[in-house]
Amino acid sequence: MSFLSTNGTDEKLDDSIELSESIFTIETENPSDKNVIPMGIHVYCDAEQTTFEEVAGICLNKDDRTMKSLTIRSFTIGFLFICFMSFYHMWYYVTKLYALITPVTVILISHLMAKIWSRINGVSWTMKEHTIVLLMTNVAWTFSVVYDISVISYLEYQERIPSFQFIYMFFFVVSIQFLGFGLAGILRRFLVWPSSEVWPSNFPSIALLRILHPSEISANRSVFGDETHLSLWQRFLSNELRFYFIIVIAQFIFYWLPGYMIPVLSGFSWICMIKPTDYTLAQLTDYRGLSLGSFSLNWYSITYFLESPFVVPRWALVNIGVGFVLVAWIITPIIYFQNVWKTREHAISSSTQSSSNWSAMGFVTTFTTFASLSAVFVHTFLHHGKNLWQQIKYRSLDKKGNDTHCRLIELYPDVPDWWFLIVSVVAVVVIMIVAHVSNLLEWYNVLFALSIAMIFVLPYGMVTSITGQLIQNQAVYFLMVIIVGLLWAGNQSKRMTFIAIGYTTYCQTLYLVSNMKLGHYMKIPPRILFLVQLIACLVCSSFGAGIQYYFYAVKRYYEHPDAYKFESMFDLTNVGSTIVNNTSFITSQMPQNRIFFWSLLIGALLPIPFWFASRKYKWCHLVHIPLMLATVSWMPLVDTGTMLTWLIIGFSAVILVRRECWKRHIYLTSSALDAGMAFALAMIGGPLVYYNVTFPSWWGDGGESKTGCPFSQINAALAQSFDPETYGT
């Protein structure tokens, strides 16, 4: 019996390792007692044959080709979810609710619906059918996420122009969706087929699907033996389905504390609370300052920007952690206390929303943002250039690689590249015609916007595929903001159109590639995957365009006094605010901002010494400068305390995995926390917020700052006039 061991690194495992079954002999504290919890991560229980340990305990290394996938049942359930999600999420924007239909809720609710259907027709509900539903709704979910960032504010602006017709908006939105779909298919040979592109963000969904469709006896149960002789803790771990739903229920109950009753737990600055009137202490210890000693217990705020920390590999966590310490706790305080660019006129980590006034954190992270643009190209060339060239030369539909999943998926008829090329060409032609006829943007500038997306999607896609980070990319957005500021200063229509085309195409491509990798792991036939993604793209974009046109062009919701003003999350930053203010980041009035262009040179140079050093010191190969720079660049948009809490949770999970041996439990925990939070938000952010049912005001509200620290986001001058008696009233 063979088994899989680890050596404490994330390097590729020996290809000669073969895992024949899912029951292994493992080392325990007492070899004579087979019911104890294993010591260390000597093996992966339920591990599958693979070349990378991240995939070992999650993805099946076998396939049942007779299992049905695209059926009337799976298509009907998936189609209903797409339609409902498209309508609900648009309604969510209009009504200012914050209860969303997430993929994990779709997995659970669709499972219940399909089980009822199975009782009626007597046909069993398969894991591949379930995956089809998830793939379809993933398209609708990611569409709503990207729609929120770059498209919805653009459409809101255009709908106020009388000459802008529904037909323009419809084809504009649909063609953007298909641009991403076509480009994703072309990039399969680089981002889907290689076994090194693991896309860890898919692991929680795969883990949940597998426990909902058990096909074999779990090795965990074989390790523990008969449940009648187990302790309470051993029983908790031995049954994965029970383990999952206990955490879902616990998270649902607990989330009411930070999400409704005790908001201060979302950013608990306990050190600052000791002496809230000390301005310097507030800047150093507040959740929105440098967060020394602060933390969050709100899973929604922790994962909203950074996704789940449980799926990030440990080497990536180390890179992000080093970047965080350097930027937040070393460089930023130096910039602040040296008063560079008069940064002491603002809170140390505030978002000034101005391209002429800078906080210390905003100054540093804008620098790292632009540095990541050049760093990602140099890093990709040095570390992956040879492999990319080999993939261009030798990878084809018939030669995807020797990975287990590739060999299994090759048994199905594949989708020719020209299918995706046709989709891309048609989408490009349509969007050029729409932009030109409606006077939104010249056709050649449409191609310019698309070229930026195409240039960055591969190098950043390779970072995302191995870390689960950076689909939403501040650096790419900022680059487009600077370009439109230089080309069309004062022309809001052209600026927003350019960004909507370029940035949305970039994000949609990576989201759809991730979806393709999910289908790849779950052995969905490629042509069925192509069809369901094609239909999902058409339906969700059509619904999204139609529903927004109804709310705004017909009902003219934006004229309502309480109407929600749509803004991209990036509009809250120094660079992104130039779109809202209709100004340029680089102007004759602000020549000092040109200093940020030097970051491009620094970013290009930083990966080089580590690449040379990696020839002698193997650990240097794990230094990932683009990941380090781009992730910490989320601050101050992401609170410092949020990133610190995220890192603590991630490192804690790494330690837990080393002790307990069940890596699948970590991914199930991530999925369960998402599910419990989603169900709690459905009640808190739904009826309670909609009907303005608030919890009584008390100390747990955290005052006006919501962190219990009133000086976190104000400058020293305003702090002088602070009245403790009126705080929070």
C-alpha cells in the first residue's frame, strides 16, 4: 500500500507516486490503538493520484464516463438559478440590501431541489449534474461581481443620456461577457491544462460536492474505526457531512454578533479602547490604522476582497505576510512620521479619495500597485518563460499533458480552438459597432482597451491560478484609469466606456478560466462545459442588461432622493477617485504624481536577484514579488486589521493541517463558514435591513468609527476638537 508524505514545502511531488486506494496505514501516537487522532501530516487521508499536494486530498483521480451531467434536471435547476440570481442581484443594488446568493448556497439549495426531483422520477442525482448547476450559476455570480465594479456605474451614467438606447446597452453587455468567454477558451493550454495551475479557490466547492455525493467509504472513518468507541472530538472529525453542517449552524448563530448585535467585533481595536483620546495610539493600534493588536470576527469583511485564507498555499501566505509587515509596519510609519508629501495632515491609513492629498498608507500602496505591473512580467518571464514556450509548441487538444485529470478528460471529444475564436471575433465586431454607432468610443480605442486586458490576463492569471488571489486586480484598473485620464480628460463617457470594456474583459476571462478548471477537475465533458457556459453567459448578461434598463431608463430610479449612487470599490482610492471627479491622475497641476512611474522600474528589478539566488538557495524560488506587491496594495481599501486577521487565520490553518492530517476538512471549513454567513446575511441583510429593523444602540456599536476608536480616520487637527461626551451620539 502506497502513501503520500510531505516534506514541509509546496514543491511538486514525485511523479512516480501512485495512490491506488483511499485507505492508508498511518503513524499514530500509539500503534496498538487504531482509534487515536494521527500525529502530524504524514499522509493525506482520501488522497488521490496527482502531481501536486494541494490537489491530492480533494479531486478524484477516476471518472465514471457513464455518469450523466447535462440533463433536463440539471439544466432546469441551473437555468432557474441564473434567472433568479440575475434579477435578485440587480434588485440588491437598487434596494441597498447586502444579502447575496453565493455559489455555496446554490450548491446546498440545488441539492435539496434535486433530491425532491429524484423522489418524483426515481432517477438518482449525480455529482456531475450538481457540478453543471454550479458551473452555470458561477457564471451568473462572477458576472454580478464584475458588473458591480466596472459596468453598472457606466450604464447608470449612459442611461441618463437620452440618445442611449436599450439595444446599445444590450449588445454592449452581452458582447463584453462573450469577449471574456472566448479569451478564456484560448488560454486553456496555459491556465487550465497544466497541473501546476491548480486554482485553489475551487477546492472548497469540490470538497462540498464530494461529501454530498459520497461514492466510497471515507478513509477517516477507516482510521477511527467504529464510532461507538470514539470520543466526541473524534466523532466530530470522522463524519465529514456532520462536521460540515455543525460548522454551518455554528457560523449562522455566531455571525449575528458581528453582523448585527455587536458591530464592533468586525473591527475590534481593544488597545485603542484603553485610551481612545490618544491620537498616536489610535493611528498605531486601530483596526483602520496600523492594527497593532486589532482583529476582526466578521467573516464577510475578512473575505470580501481577499477571498478565503484557507485555500492559499503556505508559501503564498509567507510572501503576503512578509509584504504586509514591510509595508504596514515598517515603510508606512517611516513615511508618516517623516511627513513625506504632508501625509501627517491625514490619518496614517485613511483613503483620502483625492489624487493630490495622500495618506501614508495610500502613498506606499499606490507605489506597490504600479510596481506589481512590471514585476509580474519579469517574474513570469524568468520563472515560467520556458514552460510557456513549451506549451505553445507542444500542447494541443491531443497532448494536454501527463496529469491524471488531463488524461481522463482527453477521453471526451474536446472543443476546438476555432469555436472560441469565432465567439471572440463576433463579440469584438459587435462591441466595436455598438461603441462606434452610439458614439461611446472609436472602434480602434475598443481594440486598445481589449489589448490591455489580453496583455495582462496571462501573467496575472498564472499568479491567480496558483494562489487564489488577484482576479480583482487594482493594478490593471489603475493603469486604465491613468490611460483614460491622459486621453480623454473631462470626457466621462469615453473614460467609463474604455474601463468597462478593458477591465471587465480581464476579470471575466479569469473567472471563466477558473470555472473551466472546476469542470476539468470534475470530469465534465468539454463540449458540454462549452455549451453550459455559453448559455449561462447569454442568459445572465441579457437579464442583467434588461433589469437595469427597466430600473433606470424606465423607472428612472436614479432620480429618487434615496437612490444608491453606484461606484466602483476602486473609486474610493486616490487613483480611482479621478474617474468620479472627472480629472486626470497625471496633470500639470500635480506633477509630483509622476514619481509613481519610477515604481515600474523598481518592480521590474525586484524579481531578478531572487531568481539568481534561487539557483543556489532553493527557498528563493518561492519568493513571489508580484504576489507580495499586488496583495498588500489592497490597503487602505482593505483595512489593515482585515489583512492581519486574514493572515492569522491562514497561518493557523497551515498549523492545523500539519497536526491533523485531513486537508479536506480545511476546505470544508471554508465552505461551511461561507454558507453559515450567507444564510445569516439572508436574514440580517434581507428583511431586517429592508424594513429598517436595527439593533438598539449600545457600547457594542463601536461609535461612529464602528471600531471603538474615534481617531482612526481623522487628522490630528480635527482630533483636537474631539468631544468624548458626544462621541457616538
